[in-house]
Amino acid sequence: MADKTPKQHLAHIAEAMKDIDFVMFNTHTKDGQIGARPMSNNRDVDYDGDSYYFTWGDSLMAKDIEKNSKVGLSLQGRQGKEGAPGIFISIEGSCEIVRDKNAFAEHWVDELDHWFEDGIDTDGLVMLHVHATRAAYWDGEDEGDFDIG
């Protein structure tokens, strides 16, 4: 395997993420444990190190992030040819809780109406903006571990 630059690694996982809808979103709980929840990335994956998720502002996840903004994302791609496992991706970063409806509109997709029936005007809606700082992936014999910055 030839050495890749961080930019090449990032392009590789960005391409893979287009086919991965759900991530496991990991936070630090009030007791210092790890809390993991499935979240849809809404196919908003022109991935440059930032990702966006929607939830309720009074959720345990949002409360965890208010106390500790360091988060982790775990993704697994579809199974490959002949039963080979798909790509595995791990992302570390910091999370910002966004309450700006204009920012919501930039990342909103119609499928979110199922969960938030008043769209971006849903009371209590927040957007989680994850700024990745580090990523790793394993894709067959290809792998990478790099800083994003």
C-alpha cells in the first residue's frame, strides 16, 4: 500500500460515506461513561471533516455534549465482494450545538420530516455540528489513521 496524504485519506472515506446512512454517535455521559446512539447523517456527506445531525435540545445526547463536546463517530460500510467486510471508519472530534434555523435549512432533507413534523420550525430542535479532528479507517488491506485539520 502506498502512503497517502491526509487529503487522500479524507477523500477515500468521504466517498465511502456516501453509501452509509447511519453512524453510531458516541458522547461522554455525566458519569464519564460512553453513550452511543444511532444517528442518520441524512446523506449529507460531501465530507470535509464536518458532519451534521438533528436531535432534540433536551435529549440526553445534547446534555452530554453541553458538558463535554468531545465526540466519536463509528461507521461501517456495506459488505464487499465475496463476503468481505465493508469499510470501517472511526472519527473523533468536537461537537457544537447549533440553534440557528438558517443553518438547519442548509442541512435539512425531507426524510427528517418523519421525526420533526414541523421541519426546521420544530420546537426544541437542535443541529449537532461535528468538527472532526482525527479519523481512521480499515478497508480490506487499505487503512489510514490521520489528523484532520
